Amino acid sequence: MENKNIDFRAEQLHQEARALGQTGKYDLSISKLQEAMKIQPTWAYPVYDLALKFYKKTDELEPKGFFTTKTAIYSLEGEKLGIFPKGLYLTYMQIEWTDDINKKHEIISFLTQNVPDFAPGWKELADISEDETVRLYAINQGLSKKPDSQTEGILLINKAIILNNNQDKEGAKQILNTLVLSGNVTKSNVELAELVLNSLL
């Protein structure tokens, strides 16, 4: 739906919601977006922004990470800024939703080939590949793409595991110790890193 066909009040509420969101007033922003959606239910932008605001509100409540919130914000903000194509996060989520391994491979291949700067796509390639050389390549690619903290933590943990498997226990320990002491990773990353680290001792 083009903006010229949008109800003036709905558009006004949408702009107010964005302004509130930029100042961290997520509850008010969400309320404005919900009002806009009631007035113009077929307009996609308020729905899209509402998803992002809900994730940001969750992140505010759980700053050390809550499930895939960090990755969701990274993806949706990237879409909003034009860094990633619209609908990318929805495509990415289909990897988790499908039980078809061939479909998973198909989506991951699409992401890494068509949106190579999207770090979570490389994380998924590292997770699904059985070839250690491919896994390490995917991990290093993902780490070079400025990943969100959740994705970065998983990539580093997997890299440490590969190093340990290749008799570089000290290199693995160094990565894991640095991760545990870092303030820029999620709580689940730290817990998993500690678990892996203890298994190396």
C-alpha cells in the first residue's frame, strides 16, 4: 500500500511512534503503532516497526540477552536502514521453523550467497556443515561481518571447539576465557562458554 493511500491519522501515529522509539520510550511507541494498525490494518510499516519495538522492549528488560532478541534487532534494524533487504529476518527464521534439512540448506545457501554481510547466515552454515574446513571458513566469515552479540558468541564458541579438536587447546581456552570476561556477549553465551571451557580442563 502506497503512502498516498494512508489515512492521515495513521501516518501521524506512525511518525510519533518512531520518534518515541528513538528516545527509548518503547511502551508509548508500541501503543501508537497499535493505534495506527487499527486505523489502517493493511499498512505494513506499523506492523514491521511494532515487531522491532517489541524486540527492543524485550532487550531493555533483558539486556544480557533473551533467546534470539539480539539477532532479531540486528536483522530488523539492518532492514530498516537498508543494509539488508526487506523480509530478510523472516527468511532467516524459516531455518528454525522447517524440519526439512534440504530446505534448511537451501535457505542458508541463499543467505550466504545473496546477503553475504548477514552474519547469522554464516553461523547457520557453520552449524549445519559436517566439513570442519567449511565450518571454520563460515565462522571466520561470520565474525568478519560485524555480528550481533548472540551470533558472535556462538561463532567464537564453535571456533574454540574446532581449535580444540585440532589439538590447539590453549587457543581454544584463550577464546573462551576472553568470551567469558567480555561484557559484550549474552548470558547464554557466557554459560555455554563456561561449560565448554570446563570440559577442556
